[in-house]
Amino acid sequence: MPSSTTGTRPQAASDGLTHRQILEVLFGLLAALFTAIISSTIVSNALPTIIGDLDGSQTEYTWVVTISLLTMTVSTPIWAKLSDLVNKKTLVQIAILVFVAGSVLAGFSQDVGQLLACRGLQGLGMGGLTALAQSIIGSIIPPRDRGRYSGYMGATMAVATISGPLLGGVIVDAPALGWRWTFFVCVPLALISLGVLQRFLKIETIKRDVKIDYWGALFIAIAASLPLMWVSFAGSSFDWVSWPSAMFVGGTIVATIIAVMIERRHSEPLVPPFVLRDRTTMLAIIASVSVGIAMFGSSVFIGQYFQVAQGYTPTAAGLLMIPMMLGSLVGSAGSGALISRIGKWKRYIVAGSIMLIASLGLLSTISHTTPVWHVCLFLLILGLGMGMLMQNLVLAVQNTVDVTNVGAASGAVAFFRSLGGAIGVSVLGAILANQVGSKIASGLGALGIDMSQSGGAGVSVLDLKHLPAPVVEVVRASYGDATGRIFLVAGIVALVSLVAVIMIKEVPLRLTVRKYDDVADDAEAAVLGEPTLSNH
């Protein structure tokens, strides 16, 4: 029978590791994860300078952010599945080295094409670190004890996401550094994490024949990539309703169908069907999409709001996002500690969903005249909601599977959270660009200025210091008033996450790493459709 969730608590924090040993491993994992996540947002405040130095276009400006999210998203389930097949320690070290190589090469890029290729390599490493950190934690810590440790991870991810723009702004504003250091700064901590994991990480590898699902990986990547490319180019390179749009959507549907067929037939699918058949996993995935949209969307667009609509410097804009960082820390670490103490988790993800919706609703009311302290308060609530949701959704899913499949289960949630973030940034960015363009055209028309004389909305936003004062005021008002619209859209999507987490059935967190204790439990595992221990 499955391991009981009652009885005397073990003295060690897991089935073999003490609390100190877990913290040693966790330091290495979180150091690597911090550098990986921060690299996705650190360039946001540096992009105008980067694109200017490398003579890039507005489309390339967007893709410097999108390409790393794209490669991170499509590689996450691949890394996650590999972690269930081969040594996790070796894989996480490979992921760190891939990330370091991408970071160094990006810092030496001489044109936008080179930069995009290097950012794509960075994203591959980021996908591995995101998936493997969760998989390793799931492999060494029982779910009942995992709450507080997952809270540390959630807080690290939140701090990295939010502090990226601040650090990027400081680096760009520092005369002795420059934008290339937004890539170089990630390298030292990644190398430290490599050494720590080599010294302290000792993890069991379940020996079995490795069968890589190459075709599944290919079509999953295609199915994830096509919608991201569509939302990035639709509305600028071609109309939303057009033959190119139809081809992107049709290709996504076909690739998805083929991927599902492959996954159902392969002996070692990247995304095991039994994982997705689980009600808790499916509902957590739905909720994770909204978390991804809120997490990545807020870090990208709020920073721009502070700079363009409110006129703050990049460094000051990053400082104004500290309330969101603090909220994420309190929400993630606080809820994780309480979950480990009482073993109940559903109340926290429901509360987090409510806070997420409330904060996005409040942010939908902001304009260029909104007092800054109001926006900071809204961001504090947003941070609390994200912190209570992000890692606790992963925890709920990990509790439903055995350690042999914790990588695939964790990867499924991380994959859809990243996919939601990538699509969310693209879609919300398209909505924002359309709103800003319309409002600027209307405002300049009221001043008797032809839109073409301002150089277009995109150029005006990037070159405020070179515009006449009346035009600057129009641009600031337009950008500030349009930003609220995108958070309204995000809030509507977040309603779905609340419904999803309410429908999740709470299962008590078990006290053991393994879901099944011995071969005698193979019969129950087989009924559920999970791989049995005798097969490993």
C-alpha cells in the first residue's frame, strides 16, 4: 500500500539526508536557478542601449526577450524527462555549463543575430536548471517536508524575476560597466553553484534502459514554438486574421495532435500520459499558465510603465518593484513553512489565486496620474499571490507521483508556466503596442501634429528625451493609460486559475520520498498506470 501520511515524523528531513545536507544541496541549486531566471529579465532595462549599439530593429528588440523564453519553454519537458532516466547530478552540471557558455558568448556579441543565437543557448540552460532543480528537490525530500524547501525555491525565482530589471538598470547606468555586463554578471554565481553541487549533491540513480523520445521532443517543440512566433509577428508583419495566421494556428494544431499520438505510444514519453490524466496535475497546469502570465508580464511591463509613464530612471524603476519582491518572499517562504508544519496546502493556493486576481484588477486601474505608492501597494499584493501559488502548485503535483516520475510531473507544470509567460508577454505586448499607438495618434492629432512627424509610436517611446515637451506629455499619458488595459486582460485569465485551484482535491502530503515502498505495491501502481519499481 502507499506510504502512510500519519505517524511519527522522521528525525531527518528526508529519507536519508539531514536538514544541513539538504541546505548544502539547496544552496547550489538555488544559486544556479537564481542566475538562470535573472538572466531572462536583467536585459529588459538594458535593451534600448543594446539594440542601439547593435543597430537592431524593433522586432529584434522583442525577440531578445522572447527567444530565451522560447528555448527555455520547449526544452523544459525534455530536461525533465531526462532527469527520470539518467543521473540528475550530471544533467544539472551540463545545464549550468550550457548556460555559462550562452552568457559569455552573448556578452561578446557583435550583432543582433549573434545575440539572438546566444540568448537561445542561454534559454536551453535555463530550461534545464528550472526542471532539474524541482526534480532534484522532489527526489531527496518527502512532500510533507518539501513545503518549506519549495518555498525557498519559489522565493528565489520570484526575487530573481523581479530584481533582474533593477540590476540591469544599475549596470547600464554605471559608466564603468555597460550593457555587456548584464550577461557577464551571471557567470560567477553559476560557477560557484557548479562547485557546490559537485561537492555536496549525492543522489540515487535508478538504473534502467534509456529510451529518448526524440520525435516527441521535436513535435512538442514545434507545437510550443509556433504559437509564440504567431503572437510575436501577428499585427505587425501580417494581420491577425490572414493566411499566415491560419498557417501558424493550423501548424500548431497538427503538431499537437502528432505529439499526443507519439506520447501515447512511446515507452518513455517526455510527458507521460498518466501524469496528465491526473486531475490534480491538469488543474495545476491550468493555474500555472495564469501564474506565468502574471510573473513575466508584470516584471516586463511595470518596469516600462515606471520609466515611460512616470519618468523614472532604470535604476529607480527597479527600486519601485521591491514591494513585489518582498511580497513574493513572504508569500512563498511563509506559506511553505506553514504547509510543512500542518500538512495542508490547498488553502494557500486558493488565497494566492484570490490575491492574484485582486492585484491584477487593481493594476488595471492605473494611469499616468496614479500615485506611485498606489502602484507599489498593488505590486505587494501581486507578489504575495504569486509567492503562494508558484511552488505550491508544483508541490501538489509532486505529491501525486512516485519519485521515478517526479521530474516529468514537475516539468509539466514548469513547462506550461513558462509557456504561459512567453505567450503572455507576446500577447500583452501586442495589446499594449496597439493601445499606445492609437492613443498617441489621437493625442498628437488633438495638438495638430501629424503622426508621421513623430516618427511613430514605437520610436517615440524609445526616444522621449529627444522629443518636444508637448509630444513627450502625450506619449507619457498614452503609455500610462494603456498599461492598465493589459492587466485587465491578465486578470480575466487569472479567474480561470481560481476556478482550477478550487476544483483541486487536497491530498495529505506523504512523509516519504517514494510513493510506493516496495515491489508489493507494484499492483497498485500498475492500476494507476504508473511505472512499477520492478521495471526500474
